[in-house]
Amino acid sequence: MEGKGEAPAIGIDLGTTYSCVGVWRNDRVEIIANDQGNRTTPSCVSFTDTMRLVGDAAENQIAVNPTNTVFGAKRLIGRRFSDIPVQIPILWPFKVIPGPGDKPIILVTYKGEEKQYVAEEISSMVLSKMKEIAESYLGSTVKNAVRQATKDAAVIAGLNIMHIITAAIAYGLDKKVTTAGGKNVLIFDLGGGTFDVSLLTIEKGIFEVKSTSGDTHLGGEDFNDRMLNHFVNEFEEKHKMNITGNPRAMRRLRTACERAKRTLSATTLATIEIDCLYNEVDLYSKISRARFEELNMDLFKKCTELVEKCLRDANMDKNSVHDVVLVGGSTRIPKVQQLLQDFFNGKELCKNINPDEAVAYGAAVQAATLSGEGNDKVQLLDVTPLSLGLETGEGVMNVLIPKNTKIPSEKEKEFTTYDDYQTSVLISVYEGEGTKVNENNLLGRFRLSGIPLAPRFVPRFNVRFGVDVNGILNVSAEEKTTGHKNKITITNRKGRLSKAQIEKMVQEAEEFKAEDEYHKKKVEAKNSLVNYAYKMRNTIKYDDEIASKLAAVDKKKIEDAVEFVLRWLDGNKLAEADDFEDKKKELESIWHPIIIKIYMG
Ligand code: ADP
Ligand code: MG
């Protein structure tokens, strides 16, 4: 446990496409709506000539400022540039380039300057926004938050992460355990861009992750793409025009498809009407739920296949699953639910909590539990997502800790030399499922020296792998007869951020905070000036008492001053807070003496 929380306890789900925040209050969870009244907030950040926008405001920029509006960035976290599926950068209107260590870098123009960000930074901006949404609702500062997202991003936002959570908590499945040997829960999370399925065993408040599976490129956006293609083809057949080369037309059609898809979750027919889609030609069409399902059937089936794989990895029969929990906006699709229910022989699915809110909901429950507001403590047992091992002769991967091993975990194995009279060995540590190391990720290398002179296969040395609760891997090697030792610690696996990188981001996040405050101050000063000017004008017009006592020359003076300021505002949109304040003082210096004269005289 990383420290006691301070009330109020909030939970954040930092999603790839949408994020959500919940709070534990009065013994229950409330999902907090943002300033636009929406219960989920787009995980989107937009950079303009003058400011940075996050959430709904950023999403609105997609059409007008596509190259500087970043969405879906979470898909890049922990990936190397060369591993990104090629279709991702093609679909994204913003630029992604390979950076140091092949880490993907997002390029945008912000305030007229080119800026580079890593995905973690964009995520941390969204996380800060979610924190602000909670703060403005609660009217207090939020320090602790439990959320399901990358730890790195949370460090940047200055949050104290207490634990990883699961949506099972939202359903109180940890409380309802009756079965001997625990309860098996399958979490089916189909969101905007990713599909995750995990199998947990819950026993006496202890969560054990049995296996995880999924697809990092499968979700709601793919369903939109299928529908988009359908209408592109239809339009081409009907009008002999291909709109794919026109970004604006594609964007408008994509938005319409997203809306139609959501409609089809509730009704069996959706209409699409877009005026002047392309070359003055409208697109008026319909799509049935059945057609939509047909377009996506292979993708829907893939979800069930991955559920099967997850069960197989855990060595569990589907009849042993006690609860199936739906998470992610795309599980609102009736066909997805039906296929899953059929797979589990008609079992009722847990879906009475909004699927796109379930993670934030569970996070809030857990935040409350950890901060002492809830009742019992919940403990999560995690697993290694990939096999860990080292290279032995001819580039073979020798696995010490297999994939899906419960952590913390430790394993020791004996090795020998491959050459005669070898006095040292190079130990190369890899993660991955390939049988050859060149198919896997190299995590680090170190040398064990002091091996006694002997023909090959004679010397013996031990290598020990240990993964702690935080997923940190320690590898040590020891030659028993001489006592020579060496070791390596691997903390940032899979292209994760180094401490220095994180510190740099923390610092930049601070700078952003200062900048946001600067903008806020500016906007407030400007609004205050505008309000003051209109108030002056309205008072002399509509306040009968003042209007009747006002001398003509003073009336003119006020009208001119107001007029002057409004015109000045038009020409000085980018003025600083001080300028607005000065102008307001000028207005006050005209207004006050006149009003005093009226009331005194
Ligand atoms: P994330 O992937 O960020 O975790 P969510 O879990 O909120 O996001 O899922 C977002 C996806 O859910 C989007 O692709 C959205 O189109 C889809 N979605 C939301 N509501 C519906 C609905 N009623 N029917 C079908 N899909 C939906
Ligand atoms: Mg999600």
C-alpha cells in the first residue's frame, strides 16, 4: 500500500478514447459529469496558436485543427515505433515519428512552435483534466486517486496511486464470495481501441489474476471503420465518386458512423444524413443492425476467441466461471453481448453498471476502501504479462518465469558454459514468447566473471530471476565454488520511461499548470472587463433612476468609453491580463465620479 488516502476518494479510468471519474460519497459511488455535462470525457488533447485544450473542447478541434489534435495516444504507450501497426499512423491526422530508442514521438505545433510529446505526457494531461473535473465538483483538492492506467502517467500528474483495481470491485463481487476455493470472474473490456480480457479468482478479498489476453488493436473505432467503408463504397457505386481522398468528407462521415453505431445499440435501424458530403452531393442513407453486425462479425467473433484463449491459458473450463463482467463502451453492442452470453451457455452477464463507467466506479470503491472509508481491504495479485528468460546456446530463449506467473515470483536455474576454458559468461535477459531470442525483447545484459578454467559443460553457475510486486525484475548470477556474483535490475521494461524522463515530464506538467493558470487569469480579466462595460451601458439605459439624473455630457462620456473599450477588445484579442485590468480601471475612473455625483448631488 502506498500510503493512506485523504478523503474524498476518487477513482479515474484513463481510457484510450474516453476517460471517466467517480467519487465515493455517502456510502456510494457517484460518477462525476464534466463541465459539458458528460459522464465520460474524450481522452483528447488539442494544441492551438494560443492554448492547450483537453477533453470535449479538444475533441471539437478535430475538424478544424486536425494535425494538432491528439487522440488515442494511449495506444502508443509502451510500444516501439517500429511495432505500431501501420494503419494507426495512417488513420491519425497528427504526426508520429520514431524518437530515441525507437520510442514514438507525437509532433504538434503549439503557439506557432513545433513541440514533441511522448504518449505518456498526453495521457498525463488527460489525467490532470479528470482530476480537475473531480476537484471542481467536490470543491476541494484531490490528492489520491485510484485508476486503471499507466503508472508513469499518474506519477506525472502528481497523484499517489494506491493500487491497481478491477471492475469486479464495482459489482462487489469480492464481497459476495460463497464458493469454496474462491470465485472465478471474467472481465470482458471492449473499449474504443483495445480489447482486454482477464480472468480473476477472488477469495476472501484477494484478487488473483489467472490470465490476461486481448488485442491492442480491436475496439469501437474498428467497428466505425467498417461502417465508414460500407458508406464509402455505397457512395462510390451510386455517384461514381470516391471520397477517401477528401479528409473533411471522411471526417464528417466518420462522426456520422459513430452516431449511427450508437443508435444501432438501441434500435434496429439508423439513418445517416449528410448534406453536401462531396462535390455538392448529399449522402442520405440507412443501415440496419443486421447489416452492421454482418460488417463486423469477424471482429466480434475474434473477441470470443480471445476469451477462449484466456480460459485456456488459465487452464480453466468455461463452466467454472462464476461471473462475466462487461466493461467498455463497445460492450453496449447487442451482438457482442449475445455472442458472449451464448459462449457461456446463456449465463446472465453483469451489466447493470454502465460499462463505460465500471472501471471508474470500481476505482472509486477501492479508493474509499484504501483510504479507510470503506470496509475491508482488497489485495490484488498480478501476473507477468510476458515470459522472462535468458539466452542460451545458438540464440535459444530459455524461460525461467513463464507468462501469467503470479507475482511476486522467484526462480533459480543452473547453467553451464558452451566453450572450453571460458572464464566469463554474458547473460542476456529477454521477455517474450518466441523460442528464439531475436523474436523477443532484450531487457538487459550483464557479465559473470571468475569462472574456474575448465572444459565446456563442466563449470556450473546459478541464475536467479525475481519479479517483485511492482513488476520489477532482478536477475542475479553466482558461481558457487568461487563465490563470484553479478546482477542487474530491470525496472523499465518494454520501452517504459526512465526515472529521468519521468522527472522531466513532471517538470513540464508543472509548467503547463502555470500556463493554464496564466490563461485562466487572462480569460477572467477579459470577461470581467466585458461585463463591466456592458453593465455600464445597460445601467444608463435601463436603470430609470440613474438615467433620469444623468447629465447629457456624462451620458455621452460613458457611451464613448464603452464603445471605445469594445472596439479595443476586438482589435486586441491576444492582450494580457494586465491590459484588460488597466482598461477596466479606466472605465471605473470614468464611471465612479459620475455615479457619486448622481447620488451625492
Ligand atoms: P476506452 O476505450 O477509452 O476505455 P470506452 O470504454 O468508453 O473507452 O469505450 C469507448 C467506445 O465505446 C467508443 O468506440 C464508442 O464508440 C463505444 N460506444 C459508446 N457507447 C456505445 C453504444 N451505445 N453502442 C456502441 N458503442 C458504443
Ligand atoms: Mg476503458
